[in-house]
Amino acid sequence: MTELLDIDFLGDERLRARLTRWSLVLLACGLVATFAVAPLLTSGVTLHPLTALALLAGVTLVSLPVHELVHALFFRLLGGRGVRVRFGHADGMLYAGCPGLVLTRGRFLVVLLAPTVVLTVALVLVGMVFDLLFIALLAVSFHLSGCAGDLLAAWIVARESACTHCQDTEVGVRLLAAKA
């Protein structure tokens, strides 16, 4: 395998600045979209504003470790029986990883994107079931802003046409190409 690119989310300050911008843009877009559709949402549930705020904060906080558990699940499902997932936190980020694990590009993209898709769908469905879609959409907005690293990594991996495999590292992901 030939190394094409090494993405370092912890040590690359330019990348961290880009990640912060992505996060803020995702949050702003999510909030604008949520408030734009708010008049269309009808709810039979009326919550006190403090209760709604507490619920939103609780759901947002719970979504962080659940996000990492979904990464772990997909690392295990797509990486095979011997895969050991490590959890941790660094520089304000939680993470689940399998440093050294090499997956095909497609499988790695699934690992990167699974929490974004799974939690977004779950939050919307739960919001619909409990007639709290506005709060759910707010929670989705906050969750998506926290997905910025995964989305940025997926964007980079998807754009690199020579990439055939990805290796999880202690600080990010290494893009690899199979030797011809």
C-alpha cells in the first residue's frame, strides 16, 4: 500500500480551524432550517421553556457517547472478529477508534458516516413519536455540528479517487492506495 494522505485531527492546526468552520456552518444551517420549518410543525405537546431546554441539553449530551458507540459497532461489524475498539477523548473531542485497522475505502466511509445517519434518523423518529419534532430537529442540528470531523474526513476520502483503503490512526485517518 502507498500512503496518499495522513489526516491528523489533533496536530494539524489548519485542519482544526477548517473543522471548526465546518462545525459552525453545519450548526447555523441546521438551526436556520429548523426555524424555517418550525411554523409547519404542529405539536399537541406544550413544554415549559426550561423543560424544553433541559430536554434538548440532555438529548444532545446523550448523543455524544451514542455517536461513538455507533462508530464502534460499525468498526466491529466491518472490521471483523478480532477488532478491538478504543474509546477516549482529546482536545474536546470524544472518539472511538481502531488504530492500525485498514478497511476498504467504502467500508471506512460507512464507519465514518454511520453515526451521522443513524442518530439523525433516530432523533427525527423519536421526535415524531413523542410529538416533539422541533426539539428533535434542534438536537439534530447540534449533533450534526458535532459530526463535522466525520463529515470532513468522509469528504476528503471520497474526493481522493486514488484511495482504495483507509487506515484508522491515533489522531485521524491515513488514505492508502493499493500498489498497481
